[in-house]
Amino acid sequence: MKVLSKKIENSQALLTVEMAPAEVAASLEKSYARLVKKADIPGFRRGKAPRAVLEQHIGRETLLEDALDYLLPKACADAIQEEKIDAFAQPIIKVTQTDPVVFEAAVPQPPTVKLADYYQIKMKPEPVKLKRDDVSIVIEQLRHKSATWEPVERPVMVKDLVTIDIEGSIEDKPFVGEQGVLYQVLPDSSFPVPGFAKQLLRMKRGGEKKFRLKLPKNYPNSEQADKEALFRVKVIEVKEEILPELNDVFAKGIAPGIETLVSLRERVSIDLKQRAKEKARIDFEERVVDAVTKKSEVKFPTILVAMEVDHMVNQELQRRQMAAKNREEYSKWLERTPEAELREKYQPLAVDRLTTSLVLGKVAEAEKIEVSNHEVNAEIERVTENTGQKKEEQQKFLNSPQAREQVNELLMARKTVQRLVKIAKGSSKKTKTAKKEAK
């Protein structure tokens, strides 16, 4: 074996290696001994066919492929050691020719992070403010949640709730067909297609109507996009929303402990302020981390991005599978959203997530941030405290070595972000390690 070339780019070492014919021949002989025991060849007992007969039976390409599957990983590991390359993850091996055998190996190297002097980054959180009518908006939303729907004998109006039978077709092929569907008439609704709700306005109970609507160009089903659909609709019932009066009786029904409309407004105001504070805290943390990340220099091998994309796509697929009512609904979603499209969507997100993670890790190192077993135990207890009968099962899972490591990483990132926030606010002094990093 000899290394023909080596170069470093994009945080990867790229090796071109030529295998010695004797090494390949020895590996072929081992593959023959391994495969002949599995092959059923007419006229020979299993394991007794000569190599030439086996090659004729399965093909020399199959024998060579098996030999290289066993030979190349070790050869690549030897080349990495010989060239003194610091490998961060498994290399990607590609055979470029077979006579003689030559392969290329892309060897990911450890990421490098050059931290910005984050002690120079100073920010102030935005003040938390509530608009004068925010409380009234929430109260109005609560009224709508407590509303009743009463049948009316008049034409359909905006915001009415109608029961309809609907049939739709595109180019004489069924597009939609349901009976007794509840549908709220909101003019801006794009379901089932934009403009459908407006066609229902002024219809009466028992009335029927035929109309055509064009599907948008970005319709999820590409085969139906930009085509005209014919709809037939019959109105079975029309109901209007009856809102409760805004008084103490209404307030009492919203939540325990609320007796008057005044106390309801106070409770809503407190809740809104807490949410606003939490949102302001998260927004400020994101601004600080983003500022540190943008001013730092980060390099990492592309294979890490591919791994992160794999992880994110798998999470999305699992979420969709759990949310789907049945396998058919999940399959339809997959048809509308191909995996290649998901991978393209998550590519920039994966780069951002990796960059942020590596920067926070370097800050944690500079600041000597640590997470104790006690803190991990406390976090597991906090997460599982409201899981009821499943608490013991959840705690057992979270106390596995892999899960504890994930909790540890989560807490480490959280503490690191908190430290950066203190520094940005000017309430934390520079550590000796951080001074060294800055130099």
C-alpha cells in the first residue's frame, strides 16, 4: 500500500491510496474461503468448489467487492496513522479504480473554533411593554372560546359556521367528496382552496351551488397545482356565533378563583407580562449568542453537516408519523414532501446549529463551566415531576448513560448561555482562561 497524495481542505484530509497487488490477492483468497462456504453450486458440495468455479458462479466483481469491503477499512486506518492525521469521524471511502486497486478517502478532521473576544460584546435587553389593548384582545378571545352556536334562517354571512355537503373534481377526476362537513366561513381561508369561503356567502339553508376555482401554483399536490376545480356545494345548516356578555358571570366561568371581570383582567395582565418577560429573555439570549457566533471563526468537516441533517430529518419524520391519524395520511404527506426537499430545507439550519454548538462548547471550555451529577439529577426530577404514573419509567430512561449525557449537554449549553448573558450585561469579569483565548 502506498499513499499517492494528501491534501487538506474544508476541514478534511483527502487521501489517494494504491493497494499492493499482493494485499489484494490475499484478501481475494480470504473472500473465496468465506463465500464458497455459503454458495450452492451444482456438482459440488458446499465449500468444495474451486475458486475459478465460484468466480464463474457469482461473478469476479462480487468476489472483489467482498474482498475490498474487508480490506479497505483497515488499509484506510493504516494510511491515516502513517500520515499522522487526526481523524474526527469515520472516513468516507470511494474506490476509483480496480486494476490496480486505488481508493480515495475523505477523513474528517476536528472542528476548529477561534473565539471572538466575547467580553467586548455588550448589549441590553429590550424593556418589556404591554400594549393598552393586549388584555382586551385576550378577553375577547376567551369570549369566543365560551361562545355558543345557534341555528339561523338567513343567508350565510362572514364567520358563520355552516354544515355542507361538498363534491369537487379536477378534469373529471374526484378531488374532494364529503358530507355533513362543518366549515367556518372566513374569507381569508385557503381551505380547501383560496376563494372557496367567499363562494358560500349569501347561500341559504338547503341551497345548492356550482362554481369553479383555480388551484394555486404552489398547491401541495404538484399534479393538481394551477388546475381548475369544479365544486358542487349544498348548505345543510347555518349557525351564528352567540358571544357571552362581558360581565362577572362570564369571568367566573373562565378559571377557579376568579370572581369578577376586574379580577379576570388582572389575571390576564399578569399572565401576559410573564409571557412577555420570558419571550424577552429568550430573544436576548439569542441575540447574545448570535453576536458571539458571528464574530467567531468556525471550521468543521462537511460530513458533520450531513450527520446533523440526517438527525433533523429523522426527527421530522418521527414527528409527522406520530401526528398522522393513520399510515395513509403519513404516506400522503411523504408524497407532498419528499425527503430530498426536507434535506435541502434543513441544510442551512444544520450549519447554524453546528456553528452555535461548537462556539458554545469553546466558551464553556474557556469559562471552565461544569455540570455536576447533582444538577443532572435535579433536571431529570424537574422534567419528570408531572408525568404521573409514568414517572418511574421516564426516570429510568433518562438515567441511562446516553440520556444522562444528553441532559448534561443541555445543562452545559444553558449555563454557558447564561454566562454570556451576564457578560453582555457587564456583570461578569473575564476569567484567566478567557483572557488567554482572547490573546
